[in-house]
Amino acid sequence: MSHQHMSSSGASSSPLMSASEMQMTFFNSVFTPYLSSNWKPSSQGGYAGTCLFLIFLGAFFRILMAGKHLIEQRWHDLESERRYVAVRGTPTEAERINADVDSKKAVLISEQGVEEPVKVVKRTRRPVTPWRFSIDGPRAAYTLLLSTVGYLLMLAVMTMNLGYFLSVLGGIFLGELAFGRYTQLEEH
């Protein structure tokens, strides 16, 4: 569709933008729509409100990421505290360690100075926990929410509006500043 034809037929009648109308560089306009043509700021205040919403959404995204880490830690702790029943005929943990070819024999000196023979075993990877609806259902729903917020932020950046872009970055920065310590991996 040529630019002349579009201007004569009225660009406002079509909600779709042609390739010639799309911005490929950052620009600054207070009238840039976000998500739909119904969410189009019509004043400086409306634009500022949209930018504040994007700052909040970016911070909320970081809060969700910190929350996911905390929830995963809680689920892991619950799994490690789970009690298992010993089945007759299966080897005990001590027998399994003694049979492990990756383990190394060592001597442990206790507080009383007594040497005790031990085997040092290195775990190569963390075992995968069994599937449980009570854990994997909420995990999937939480990941869906996290992805939705991430895509909403991506759509704001894709408008190429400089104010929206800086608002998203500012929100992510503030969220990380306030809640980033919760996403740190524990070394111990």
C-alpha cells in the first residue's frame, strides 16, 4: 500500500500499520499506543502514567523472579526433608557408598583423636525430584505468569518508544536493586 493511497483513504480507519509506518529507530512521542489502540496516551500525564506502569511492571518482573527462586528453594527443602521407607532387600546408604567406585577411602580424625576409616563420596549432580501435581502445577502456573509479564515488557520495548524503553529498564533496575539478593545462588 503506497503512502499516497494510505493518506487519501485515511490512515486512522485501519488499525494495522504498514511497513513504511513502522519505526525502526528509537523515537519519543507521547502518543505511542501500548498493547492496543485503546491504550494510547493523549496527554503528557497519560504518557507519564504509562511509563510509571512500565516501571512497576519491570520491578514486578524482578520480584516474580526472586519469588520463583524462593519457592524453588522451599520445594527443594521440603523434598530433602521427605521421609522414605526402607524396603527389604535394597542396599542401605552405607552399603551403596561402599559399593560406589567414585568414592575414595580416607581417614577421619574425630574430636577425641580417634582415626576412623571413612569413604568420601562426591555427588556428580542433583537428582531430579519426582513429578508431583502439588509442586509442578503451581510451578507451571508461576512460570506462565513470569513469561506473560516478560512478554508484556518485550512488547513495550518493541514499540521503539524511548520513554517506554527507559521505563522498562528503570523498573528492572529498581526491582533488582530491591529484590536481587533473593535470587543469589547459595554456595553452601
